Amino acid sequence: MVKGFLVEPAGLVGASEITELGGWRAYLDSQKSKGHIPGPTARPRLRSDLTLDLMPRFPSFLDQEKGWPEMTSQFLKSIRLTIPCLLLGLLAPVGAVEAQQGRLGVELNKFEPAESGGCRTFFLFRNQAGMTLEAFEMSLAVLDKRGVIDQLLSIDAAPLPIARTTLKLFEIPDIACDNISEILLHEMTACTPQNAEPMDCFEIMDLSSKASAGFVK
């Protein structure tokens, strides 16, 4: 069976009419008898306007009926709308990582006079950081009513289990609770997640106070 093919009308320009011979094979036989066997016909070059058939797949502003300035203007508008969407897509994973890291809340909950004459302090540690902290030590500066540093105090609150609120009691010596105006988180001397390297906890800590003195960093 001889397979046929479809061509543009331009492909028939200069072609011989062979209908009266009854078929292609009869045409070849007639040419052989004349001592001429036609070689392969040159493939016609596709016209550039054939690409217009594919244009519906692309944005409508790619239209040759419009001038290039208008096409360029519409293209730039589409780019301005697309770029912010791409940036939001890139920034989204960053926000997701920060949300997964979570926060560590440290609350100075209350003061209570100690029998020794000092001040007993109650701290609540709300660990929503997504990790157990096996080492957690804070260096605190205790300020008196005049705003003057009375003493530096180091407290060890470890361990802090993941997703738990932990109560810790510490005694500040040689100063009455009423004489404390503020407690400053001066330095994190230790902060180590379980089975991990030490880290800087300052960035994930939220400090608050319900006592008569402030608790800041």
C-alpha cells in the first residue's frame, strides 16, 4: 500500500497531473520509457505565517495585528504581575522554617521574701521551641530601686523538656524583693538542645514579668 500525505497548496506548484495515467506507478513506468526517473522533490519552505496557528496557546498580547510598542507594554505589565508572585513563593519556605523553630517563653512570675533576708524568685519556662534543652544557664543583672546594678547572678534552669511549662525557684541573696526594680538578662552562658550543638537562644526567647520588677533583655 502506498501511503499518502498532506501538503499545502504551495506544494502542488509545478507538479505534473497524473490522474489520466491511473496512478503513481503508471506514471513512473511512463517516465522510465522516456528514460527519465524523477528525483525527490524539494521540500517546500514553511511560511512564517504558519506559526500563527500556535499563538492561541500563548498570551493574547502576542498578536501581530498589534504594534510592537503595545505588545511590549502588555508583556512588561504581565512581568510586573508575575514577579511578586514568584517572590512570595520564594519567601514562603523561609517563613515556614521560622514558624517551625518556635519560641521559648521565660516569665518572672512572682517574688517571695526568703528567710535568709534575700528574695525568692519564681520563673516559668514555656518551651515551645520544638526541642528539649539539656543545658540552659542565664546570667542575670539585678538592679535596685535606684536602677543601679546590685549584683550579677547566674542561674541554671536545665533541663527544659520540649512542649512543657517548667517552674524553677531561685533565691537572690542579700537584697529584699521590694528593693528590686528590674532584672536584666545579661548573657546566655549555656543553651544546648538535646543531642545537638550549643546555640544562641537570645533570638527565640520572649521575656515577661508578673512580679513587681521588670524582666528584660
